[in-house]
Amino acid sequence: MRRILLSSLCSVGLLTFSGCQVRPGITQEELVRRTQELSSSVAAGDQAPWKKYFADDCIYSDEKGRNMNKEALVADITPLPKGHSGRITVGKVQSHIESDVAIMSYDLDEKEIVFGQEETARYHETDTWMRRNGEWQIVASQVLRYYQDPAPGEADPRMLADYVGIYQVAPGETLTISQDGKQLYRQRGDGPKVALIPEAVGIFFRKDVEGRILFRGCGVEEGSSRFATLNCHLGGHETE
């Protein structure tokens, strides 16, 4: 009798323990699989993964500065135009996973073929996944685009000397443009000289720096230096 009772208690204990076991959380490998599924569906305009993996109350901020809800996000997934093809690859993944919350940060490498010409872009995205009612879905996502230098262009060598001079960009602050052969340099105050790369006639940029320097109205002399109007475009802001 005692053995039967002990056996019964053990059976009840095992059943209780089994019933209280915590369901396993999601893995980074599964998050990557789902994210690649989302990315691979963009070119074809397949909205199904986006409807499946994004929560109804999600917040999505894209690289264009748009904040979208799920309805707007799904509607934005449309096929590439005729003559366009492409693919997006997930890489450089980092994650932090808790019982019901997972945060994954990663790069997206995009290659698009436009009528035979390849274009590339790189993005960084961070997604927050939550498990609600047993389902893992994205509740918040933010996408940023990596800056890429424009393609170098040609400068008119006859005009380089006209760009040389000292420009006042703010009260008490100057920007010096100097020349060494066919190369222009930019120097702010007593800072280091930085090479300027031509994008087009009168338009230059610095390597790995978002922004442009535009020269206008060159050839006006004041004393022994040449002065002109110089416009600096940095991150959407302009100084003159």
C-alpha cells in the first residue's frame, strides 16, 4: 500500500513538473531566418511575411524618416518596377534574448540591378521582438542607412585657382581652401588639411563625410586673396 502511494505521488509530481515547464524561447538562428525571409520578400513584393511577423500595433521607422504602422508598412511592400531586380542579405548579427523579449541588431546589404547596372546600399536595422499569446512578432523596428561617398567626378583644372581663398563661415571662424597641383584642400581654422574630391564642376566632398562644398561666384578679388561664395551642405543643413 505504501509503495503504491509513493508511486502515485511520484507520478503526480512528474506531471506537475511537466505542466509547469517554461516553453523554450526563440533563438538567434530563428530570428535570422525570419529576418532573411522578410528581406527576401521585398523584391517580389510578397507581403505575407510582413503580415505574419509584424505585430498589429508595431512601430516601424525607416531610413527615409517615415514612421509607419503595420497597415502603412505592409502597403509599402510592392514589387520592383520592370527592369529592376535585387536581393538583400542579412549580416553582422547581434542579439539580446530574454524570456519574452528579443532584440536583434544587424546589417542589410542590398544589391539592385537596374536595366543591367548594379547599385548597392547598406543599412543597419534593430528589431524588438515580443512573445505574446505564444507568438513572436516584431513590435518596433528602426532602419538607418550607412553613408556612401558619391562617385568622383571631374573638376575643371582651369578653375581650381579661382576656388583658392579664405572664407568666413561664421563670426571669427574661417575656412581656407588651398591648392597643390590639381588637388584642392580644405582647412578649418588651424585644423588639419583635408583633401577635397570633385563630384562635378564647382562641387566637392570629403571622403567618408556626408555633405558637399559648393563654390559660387568665383573670381572676386579682395586684397591679395580670392574670395567667393562657398556653400557647405552637411546632413541637410546649409551654411554660407
